[in-house]
Amino acid sequence: MDQPRDITPPQTSPETAPYWEAAREGRLLVKRCDACGERHAYPRSLCPFCFSGRTAWEEASGRGTIYAFSIMRRAKIPYAVAYVTLEEGPTVISNIVGADFDALRIGQAVRLDFRAATDGQPIPMFTPDASGAEEER
């Protein structure tokens, strides 16, 4: 199974431009707050933990684990959406691609896998990482 064929291109803004530029280079960025040190994901200028405006981009490893997921089987082309907790701490929502949906598990290791939107913009998604171990419970 794979992601839907027509991926809608993202809406970019001056605030998110560095994120999408890094994606074009095959890199995933998260923000880190210089005031409290917390990392957060999706791109925004204010820290959601302490509301400081002193945030900076930081490259993420692209590795994480599935926190929760849902499989949309009634869609024209079935797809999986998951909350993925990155190695760096933040949890992001994305698609799981290149996977047997029946084999997906909470705590399963995943790695970054960019897929192109209809305009060619790479979109960060995740695929199972056979080299990673499941998170211990």
C-alpha cells in the first residue's frame, strides 16, 4: 500500500519557507526554543511551551516511532495517517508509506521518506524502519 497519488502541495509563508526549502534538500527541520530549550514541530515563530519568540531551526534525524495511527480503508486509495514521535522529542502527524498496513504497530520504528506533491514539492512522510527496534513499553 502507498500514499494517495495526488498529494496537495503545501501552502507556504515566510514563516514556513525555510522548512519547505530544507525539504527540497531532503532534510527535515524542527524548531528549538532558545529560551526554554524545548523542540517543537510544526513551523511557527512562537514557542508553544513558553511563548518566547527566540526559536531556531534545527535538523531532525528523520527517525521516530509510531505513537498512534489510523488506516483509511474506505478511501479510493487506502492510506495510513500516524502521529510519529521523532527521536528529538516532537510528535508530528504524517502519512505512513511503503508499508503493509496490517503490520503497523504502536511503537514501531519509522524513518523519513519524502514523497512529491503534485507540484513536485517533497512532503515528509514515514516508512517502517527495519533496522530500528520497537520502543520498549
